[in-house]
Amino acid sequence: MIGRLLLVILPLIGLMIGGYLGGLAVGLWTALGGFAVAFAVCSLSVLALVKARPSR
């Protein structure tokens, strides 16, 4: 659940902070970076769930 929320929250936070500190171009790059970090966290949580699945 937290990984899915991060996919929305981190890019928005990156866009706001980057836009405030460096303008629109920096805001878009930081939003892209926030999305990449959130995607990595989401992928790691899915990987952990797959590994925790009981074997057959």
C-alpha cells in the first residue's frame, strides 16, 4: 500500500520542491527522480511479497 501511495506523493513533492528552488525544468526533473525512487520502493515491496510466498 505504501509503495502505491509513494508513486503519487514523491513525484508531487519533487515537483513542488524543484519548482520552488529552480523553476519548471528543475521541478520536472525532480518529479521524474521522485517517480523513479517510488517505483524502486514499489518494486522492492512486490519482490519481497513474491519471495515470502510459500513454495509449492
